[in-house]
Amino acid sequence: MDGKPQADIHALEQELTNAVGPFMPVNVAMTRLCEAAVRAAQDKEEWHGLITCTAVRNVCERGLRERGASATDLQRIGDRAVGVVAARLMA
């Protein structure tokens, strides 16, 4: 992956991290994360697809890891968040 997609992923991760508060319940945080990702992808065409899904997974896993979630929960919740975002972008 060259520098441009990495820079886009990092920029989107920052935007998504700002949309999710550190003390929100996990279900509320995931809803806000998915909504923010879909809005960002709709605003910037180059953030569709892999870049958006990668950023969502990274932010989701980092947030859950900080909350002490298990590896199984990281995978399960990350998959669900990416699935929701991908489905909404394809609709």
C-alpha cells in the first residue's frame, strides 16, 4: 500500500476517534462509529470501501482493547461494525 491510502486511513481514523467518546457504552460507541464512517465515506468518495472498513476496524479494535475486551470480542464486534458499514455503503 503506498502512502496515499495509508494517509487516508489515518485521517479517517482520527475523524472516527473524535466521533466516539471514551466513556460511552460499547453499543452506543459502535453506533456512533458506524454512523460517522458512513457519513465520512459519503462525503469523500476516495474513502469508500477498503479504506473506510480498515479505519473502522482499527478504531473499533483500539477502543475495545483500551476497555480490556477479549480477543474474541475484538474480532466479533469489529466484524459486526465493518459489516454494518459495508452494507450501508453498498445500499
